[in-house]
Amino acid sequence: MVAAEALIRWWHPQLGMIGPDTFIPAAEHVGLIGRIGQWVLETACAQLHAWRAAGHDLRIAVNFSVEQLRRRDIADTVAHTLERFDLRPDDLVVEITESICMHAHDRARESLAHLARLGVRLAIDDFGTGYSSLSYLKRMPVRILKIDRSFVVDLADAADATIVRNIILLAHELDLTVIVEGVETAAQHELLRVMGCDVVQGYLVGKGLPPALFHDAFLAPRRHAIVGQERC
């Protein structure tokens, strides 16, 4: 276990569990996404601080919106948040979608550069879903490439396997760490291991859980013998 990704869900008393695909667009429309993003950052850092205090050496990944990256003070905000929770910059992974990379304006690119200089790890999420030149890979100060889960569903298919293998080779040539999302079976995991994938993420490792259940499932001493050799 090398890292955890912070996921947001909304538990509504009448409607039950509401996923981000439903409420994030609404939050963007009414201008609340910046406040939600800051809350997620602070909550994730507070949780990582608690896990670190308990002796668990993890990183935490948080998704950033383009609205957050357009803020002039975003790098300072991140730096202050990390300092408040006694975390190092490289304890945090900031994930941005491939579409943000492709269409980022000057302010967003400047914010990413500031975050990189701070020491925060930058990751491109959902890689492979865009339709543009790959030139942004050399323009953006990213360190991690996350291959979209859509390529993993039919990984046994020769064409999908070829695409994934070549993305991994490309990323390694650019000195990037590769994470493959959506890994659900041992067969997929083995194929990716042979291809040289660095880290896997998905239901094979575990589904999203509240912090307390995550601790019991993955960080409690009785599970170390089971998950200690897995990279996820």
C-alpha cells in the first residue's frame, strides 16, 4: 500500500448516497466547487496526518478542478495546508484530468508549475480519454500518469493490451510513474505486472471506504501480511 485517493460522496437524508457525477457539475454551475475542493484538501490532509501519527507511511491523492487551478493563491493555500498538518509537499498528489492538461489556460499552467516547485506530485488522471497532441506531456510538470480504466476492461484483447503496454513504455521514457485504474481481477493485475506497470488501483485492492473502515481493512496490523507486498 503506497497511497490512498480521497473520494467525495454526498449522503443525502432523503435521496441517499449521491455520487460526484451528479453533484459536482451542479457545484461548478453555482460556484461552490472551489469551497468543496478546499474542504476536500483539508479533510484529506487531516486524515493523512492522523494515519502518519499512527505510524502508517502513505501518500494522499486529491483531485483538483480547473477552477482551483485558476486561483492565484492556490500554491500558497496548499503550502499552508500541508504545514498546518505537518506534512511534506511530496506527501500530496494533486490529480488533474487529461482534459485540463490539454486545455489549461496560462493561469492554470502557472499554478501547476508553482505546485511542482513546491514539491507536490502532479498526476494526469484518466489518461487516454482525450483527443489531442501529446505535447502537453512535455509542457506540464507531471510525475504520474494514470491510465484510464476503460483500457483495462478488455485488457485480454490484443489491441487494448498493445495500447496499455505502449503507454507504459512512453511514460517510463519520460520518467513518469504509471498507475493503472480500474483493476478488478488477478488476471488483469498479472498482465499489468508483466507490462511493467508501477502501481495498480481498483476493486481488486478494495472499494472506496470511509476512513475508519479503510484503516481496519488496509492499515491494521493483522492485514499487513496480506497487503504489504501489493502496490496500490
